[in-house]
Amino acid sequence: MTGNSLDFGPRRHPRRMSLTPMIDVVFLLLIFFMLASRFGTDAVLPVAAGAEGPGTTWQGAPRLIDIGPQSLALNGVPVAAADLAAALAPLMPAPDAALVLRPRDGADLQRLVEVMDLLRAGGFDTLVLVE
């Protein structure tokens, strides 16, 4: 005995608080906010809702563009992407006439957007998307 009647053994040091649970919570919150937030702006793809507006009739030659994974066809005739604008020019009754885009099996969204960008670069802005 050391002179104290209430001797409970050697003195223990208080346990240090672990920071691991707090770090885990911080990382979970970080992941949550990264997944829940939006980075940048969304791209807007203007696509016509109807052929050329309600109550209008189709004018001019057919302008159906079939979009395949690696190919394009204008009215059923295969055409290269570089030649698409030139092949469409004689079929257009007016500069703002609609073009009908039809993705085929295997064509993903990226392929559709690439063709839409190609058509816009060629001066064709009125696009109608069908299934």
C-alpha cells in the first residue's frame, strides 16, 4: 500500500478518442455530395416534337436518315457521313424543312448525338427523332 486506503491499482491513462469514425463519416458525406451534385451544364438537344408543327403536311421528298452503329442511310441508301449534307441538299424544299432521324438496333445515344451535330454543322436544324 502506498498510504492511501483507496488504492485501486496503477493509474490508467484516459483512452484517446479515435478519429477513424469521424473520418469515415466525412468521407461518406463527401461521396454523397459528389454523387448528388451536378457538375457543369447539361447539353440541350433541340428535337422537334411533331413533323413540322401541328396540322402541317410533309413537303418535299422523304428525308429519312437511318442511323446504325457504324453506318448511315438516307432513304434506305447507304451514305458516308462526310457526304450526308451534300446528299440532303437536293431533297430540301426549304432550309428549315424537317429531317427524320431513326436510330437502328445497336446505335447508341452517342452515335445519335454525333449525327445530330454533323447535321447541325451542315445547316440542318429541324430534326425529328422517331423510333
